[in-house]
Amino acid sequence: MNFNTTKKRLAWLSKRGNIVTLKTHIHLSDGRKLRQLIVDHLQDKDGFYRIIGTHYNSNIYTNLRKLVEAIDWEWMEQNTEV
């Protein structure tokens, strides 16, 4: 899959069930850390953005551009089939 435009990236982040790989780990309260989420939906609350996952949520970002930049699109392009 080619994620070469912002439109394609936002479409992927908005579709429920898609798997997203982050550049950095999310640290969970029980000490575990992970880099992948299964998307439920994107949340925009008072200008702050995050991915609401089916089990875990992403970190909160101050704008949508920062959230998009937090995704490891290069890895996803190499490892995602549609």
C-alpha cells in the first residue's frame, strides 16, 4: 500500500479495523509497551488529536499533523497489503 499523500494517510487512520504502527512506543500503566494499534476512530477533542484503538489509545497530539508524523509510514508501506 502506498501512503504517499496526507489524504491516503488520514483515510487509513480513519478506517475502523486498520492496524497502525507508531514510530515510538506507547507505555502502558502495567509496564508493557507497544507500537501497534487497531484503529477504532480518530478523536478530535478541543484541538487535540489521538487514535482511539480497540484496546489501547495513542498518545495525544496538539495537532493532526503531529499525529500523522508519529506513524511509521515507511514500515507500513513495506508491510501492508490491501
